[in-house]
Amino acid sequence: MSMKVASWNVNSLKVRLPQVLEWLQEKSPDVLCLQETKLSDEKFPVAELAEAGYHALYHGQPTYNGVAILSRSVPEDGRCDWPDGSDGQARLCAGTFAGTRVVNVYVPNGQSLESDKYPYKLQWLERLRALIAKELQQWPRLLLVGDFNIAPDDRDVYDPVAWGEEVLCSPPERAALTALLNLGLQDSWRHQHGDLQEWSWWDYRAAGFRRNRGLRIDLILASNALMTKVQDVVIDRNARAAERPSDHAPVLIQLEEV
DNA sequence: ATGGCAAACGCAGTTTGA
């Protein structure tokens, strides 16, 4: 039995609900992880998604952040925030599907190296590393997916010279990502596609998409126990070309015999 | 060469994103 799991930063589910419903119908993923829903929980479109055949596990707040996991089946061991207490930002949720743990994250952006948000980002990533280490003990088959707000290396940046070591590309952020990978995870898209260069995010400004100036910051990290099951990993740039798009494209992984 | 958009909130313009 194969399984399709996707991740998509929708930049407001209120605005993007029609595109999400269309995408669910077109791709029929078993699991779709969303980031930046920007909806408080009472405004989450539970009924519309149920009508489309999807259960929703969601954790939001007004205006900022917000994550959700849409799924054909009801997750086991659903988690909507940190086990050791929230920091007031809705950036994490998780659920288990047929024994495969899916952890959905919206990693803080960091804004700039000088910002207070930058050390917050690094601390957040360290806290995530500790959580994932525990989760892997319980669920060796694990996917860590989401908007990481980190370009793993220079192959993931349209102009690495211009971006330099600024936020999203700085060595401490990349080291934090490497520390996550060192738990026994792999960047599944990179593993599948060698040195290929594709982007998952394009700036709304400066005709970023038309000129194909982007970054690959939306990732699906798969545990070693799952990597042998990976059939394909794709970034759906068609979604970015749609009417009134999110600035991120969905990433979709297909697993066999899960 | 530079800057260039979109969304939330709320009703003008600020803040945030990446």
C-alpha cells in the first residue's frame, strides 16, 4: 500500500482554501501538512475539508503562523504543540498514519542575523532536534516535513553569491539543519535528484517566479528506515503558477509498502 | 542600478514574511 504525504506553506488558508481543495482533488494525497494557515482554531474550515474527504488536525493563532495536518484517515497520537509547553507560536503538530510518524513544522524565519528573531530560530531548531530524537525512538519510520526557512546548501539558492551568509543561508542555521539530519534523517528531494536545482519558494516581488529566482526551503526529511521506501519526491511548481498563488509550492513524497 | 508583492488588521498605514 503506497502512501503520499505532502507539505505546503499556503500563506493564509482563508485566501488559499479554493486552491487547497483543488489540489487535494487533483493529487489525492493521504496526508497534506500545511503551514502559515494564519487562522485561529474557531475559523478553521473543518466542514469544507470534511466534505472533500479530509480529517483535520490543526493548531492556529490569529494573524501569524498556524499549522495543520489534513488526512484521509484519522491520525493516531495527534500532537498539536510542544510536549513540554508552548512558546505561544503555533508552529508544530504531528500525527501517526499506519505506523509512520509525520511531524509538521513551520520553522521561524529569523528575519535577519541582527534580529532577536534569529536566536529564537536557532533555539527553536535545537528544541526541535531534542523532540525529534525522542519521536524517532518511538517511531523509527518518521517524516519531518514543512517550511524550514533554511536553504540546505548553495545548490538550493538561485544566487548564492547575492544571498551569501544572510538569514536562510547562514552557517549556524545550516548547522542546525545538519544536526537534525544527523539524528538519522535524509533530505529526500536532494537524495532523489542529485545536483538538480529546483525551488519551493519564489519572492512575490521582483517577478521572482517569472524569472525563476527562488530557494528550496520546503523540505521532507525522511528517517533512514523510510528512505528505502521512497518512490518519488516532487515540487509542484504548477501550484505556484496558479491564480492568486501562495509564494510556496507544495512538496510531495510517494512511499511504497508503508 | 534599483526596486518591484501579498496578507492581516482595519480603514491608513504598519508589520511580517523569506
